[in-house]
Amino acid sequence: MTATATVTKTKRTPVPLNGVDTPTLLATIGAVGAQPDLAKFRFRANNRWVSGTHNQSTMHGFYGAGGEHQHVASYKASGDHPAVLCGGDAGPTPVEWLLHALASCLTAGLANIAAARGIKLSKVESTVEGDIDLRGILGLSKDVRNGFERIKVSFEVEGDASADELKKLVMQAKDRSAVFDCLTNGVPVSVAVKTPAA
Amino acid sequence: MTATATVTKTKRTPVPLNGVDTPTLLATIGAVGAQPDLAKFRFRANNRWVSGTHNQSTMHGFYGAGGEHQHVASYKASGDHPAVLCGGDAGPTPVEWLLHALASCLTAGLANIAAARGIKLSKVESTVEGDIDLRGILGLSKDVRNGFERIKVSFEVEGDASADELKKLVMQAKDRSAVFDCLTNGVPVSVAVKTPAA
């Protein structure tokens, strides 16, 4: 028996916390564990070009937990290039949406993890910054990549736990984040095109 | 001289097309080529936790072209988990935002490329689907990744060009997409945490 194995873990009775229905969340995880097919999800975004670099996505239906679901609303979001890049600035840039996706995933996970650990949060804020050299996408240099060179996430977390426990929430959120994994490890992406019949 | 080298390329005079100010776009690319420091951009999203898995990002200021800029509006977007995953469904899921970012980047690029090539677009629509096995993020299996296993993009493109030329627009958009590069090749992401002083 090692020293670490002597640490007594108190079995915590899960209670709703931070706006998270912790008992239901843990029951859901248990149900998925017992029936792994429930874990298969397919998310979708349907995008249509508006004009110039302005386009709009709709996110409404998705498949998961053995069936088709719909969000409570048909969520819509625009993307555009800013004026300095000759766009109409009708929405955030696509790369800003990527930063939002990352911040949102880490923060949602953090709130769930804090609830499961019995930590009451009072503040979670983050800034996500991405550095990009546009010579890549503008086709001006073969030595410059198209995407972000690096992304930096800075969290501020406050709650009824020690600094160490609060930091560990962020680290666990990172270790269980879908978007963090996609961005740091990459995803196979296939692209197909349909055009009018000749 | 090879056969391909005998192809005469007509020097096209750029004209505004598809809502793209093509002459200004090409002049901008030329200016950046002459002064590479203008190509350095830093985009940001500021996110704050609301309750449960609901959080909201603001995308307003960004650095680029040698100075600080602001979008015409302080763009805000929510992220949340859906009801089936015990969330409040106050917005799209973080992974759907990732799909939106990809669709938006490819479509904006496509419109610019079509304008530069003198192709008038009449329709650009896409569906982006991502398959994910949630046993990863739920911590139920070490053999399942946290993120998407695969992403599939399906474009429908119509315009005054051949099917082959329209397909090539999508392929060039892919080859010059910041988000496509980030997702397929990965990005280094650093995460820092600030907590209240003890």
C-alpha cells in the first residue's frame, strides 16, 4: 500500500449545484455506461451563403442517445470577414467562432465537474486568443500555415475551494473537452461537392 | 515548353462580384504582400459562465493590419449542453459551434475565390456533420477520444461556371481555410488559470 492509497475518499451524495442537476447528470453517465450505443451522437450545422463573405448557419436537429433531437430553438449564427479584410462584418469571423467553441466547451465541462466535486462556483471567465499570420490564407507564403499558430486560454475561476482545487477543475475540463481535443489533436474532415447536372 | 505551358491565361480585370469588392480585396492582398507585418492578427473571444453549462462569449475587438480594430457590434453568442445531456439548451453546443466555424470559413473563402476567378455564384449551401462518441468526454472509456471521430462537409454550389470549375472553388477554399487547417492539423493550445489570492 502506498501513501496515496491511504487517502480516504468520502463518497459524496450528489446534489444540484452551480445550476447543474448533478444527480441526473451522474445517472445519465451511468445509463450511457450500461448502454454504450446511447453515447453515439451526430451534430450538424447547415450553412447558406448570403452575400460576399457573409453566411449563416442553422443548428437545430442532432442525433444522439438512440434518437433524433431538436434544440428548443432553431439556432442561427452569422459569420463574415471584418471590414479590414474587405468583408461586410455582419458577424464574427470564422476563427473567432472557433475560439468561442473552445471557451464554451471548457466552461461547460468545468461547471459539470465542479458540481460533481461539490465545489460551488462564483465566477468563471476566460479569454481565448488566437494568433494568425494571414499570409497563409492569402496565398502569400508557402511557409506560413493557414490556421492559428497558437491559441492561449486564460481562465479566472472563483469558488468555495482552494486555489489548487479550482485549478484542477480547469485541468480536468481540458482533459475532457471535445473541442480542446479536436483543436489540439486534429480531426479527419472530408469535403464533398454537388453541382447542377450538366 | 510543355503542353500545359501553352495555355494562354487571360489577365482578368477584377470587378466586384458576389458581393465581394474584388479590386479592393486584391489590392489588400498586394499591400500585405509588400508589408508582411500587416498580416499578423490576434483574434479573441471573452467568455463568462452564466449557470450550469450555459455560458456566453463576446467577440468585439481584435488586433490586425498593424492596429487594434473593433467589429461594428459587440457580437455575443451562447453555448450550452442540450437537455438530453442535462443542460439548459440555452444555445448550440460547443461542438456545433465548431461545425459552424468550419462551414463559415469555407463559404467565405469560396465567395472570395469565385469573385477573383470571375465566377458568379447563385447558391452555396453546406451541411457539416460531426460524429462523436460521448464515452470519451463522460470518462467511460479510455479507448474513445473526447472529440469528433470524423467531420463530413457536403457542399451544393451553383453558378455560371462548369461543374468542374465550381468543384475547384470548394477545393481551393479548403486549401486556404484557416479553420480547416486548425481542425485537420491541430493547433498548440495553452491554458492558464488565475484564482483569488489565498
